[in-house]
Amino acid sequence: VAIVNGAAKVRTLSGQSVHFVAPAVVHASSFEFIRENIEKCERKLRDGDDRGAITNARSLCEDVLCDIEKQLDASASPYDGGLPKLYKRVRKLLKMDPDEYEKDGPVVQLLRGLVTVVDGFAGMSNSMGDRHGGSPIKPKPHHAALAVNAANTLCSFVSASFAQQSQRGAKLGG
């Protein structure tokens, strides 16, 4: 395809080949993907689209968790919209279940806190996000920021855990 006099024209190559390099695959669990999506959420916060920011933050969590689950378990069931159930499955695959860290009290507390964050986040996005056509409950800007920051913390930690375990052959947890 070439531009000729401002119009796109298809030209033949007369048997010549064209070198094509496929773009690199960017996994949803990559730090690049997470950063781009957090920036999108923060733009929505700046623009006053608090519902949209909450919805995008939840979508980010779903994308990251689904991607990690697919990479670790090719036979995983399709995602059914249950964020807490998805997080529980990914926690087990990553050996991040709080029960596996009994002797590491502070780590257990933080891992349990992430479970609570996911549960609260799922409810918040259902009632305050714009994914179900909106609701009469309007989120306050600082609550929307809380959702975005919680998604960033969760996704960054889960992604870092996944990357570390991938490098070490999944021998270590969390």
C-alpha cells in the first residue's frame, strides 16, 4: 500500500518479498500493560470520570489475573465474572495463599488484606462503576482513587510474584 496523490493505492511487488516482524506479545500480566492501564485510570480520575476509573481498574485486575491463570493452567475454566473466585484460583497457582505462610505473620496479614481488597473491590465496581449501566450511587473521587490504587497494588504484586516464580521455576511462593 502506498500513498499516491493523497490516496491509498495497492501496488504489486512483482514477486519481491516484504520483510515482516511480528510485534512482541504484551501480556496483560506485564508491568508495561499494568502501567498503561493505571495511567488510563488516572486520566479518568483527573477528568472526573470516577465511575469509568473504577470500571477500568476492575478490568485491569480481571485482565492480569486471567492472563496469569492461562499461563499457569492452560486447562483453566473460562472466567465467569467472579473476581474473588478468580483471585482465589490465581493465589493457589502462585502459592500465595495466606495459609501457606503461617510462620510469617506480617506476610500473612498482607496477603489476607489483599483478599479483603479483592472482595471489596468487586462489590465497589458492581455498585459504583459504570459496567452495569451505572447506579444511583455516585462514587466520591477519593473512593475512585482508592479503587485505582488498590488495583495497582494488587496487579503489581501479583505480576511481580508471577515473574519471580517464572524465573525460579515456580519453586517459591509469594
